[in-house]
Amino acid sequence: MRIKIDKDSDALYFRLDEGRIVESEEVRPGVVLDFDANDRVVGVEFLGISARATPEELANFQFQTA
């Protein structure tokens, strides 16, 4: 899994799988899902993240595993 913050486009992207993206769909305003050929979600993009989180929150990610 890869996580990328793109300050120029004001987006946060989670790449779940390295499969080829064949389709993207904005499922809610500012939330885009990327799908592979088997209709599985391989990426999630959040647009307008500066309105959703502070720079400090974006600089300090916390991961939790069960």
C-alpha cells in the first residue's frame, strides 16, 4: 500500500493494489475510487484535503493494525 499527499492538487491518495486502473468514479463529492479490470477498488483519492485536515494532521499519520 502506498499513501501520497499531493500539495499541488490538494489531494490525498491511497493506492491499495498495483493493478492497472481501468475506471475511476467520484462516489461522493471529493472522493474518487479507482477500479481495476475485475471491478476491485485499487485506489482511493480524497480531494480538497486542506479543508478536511490541518497541515499538522497531514504531516503526522497514525497507523493502526488489528
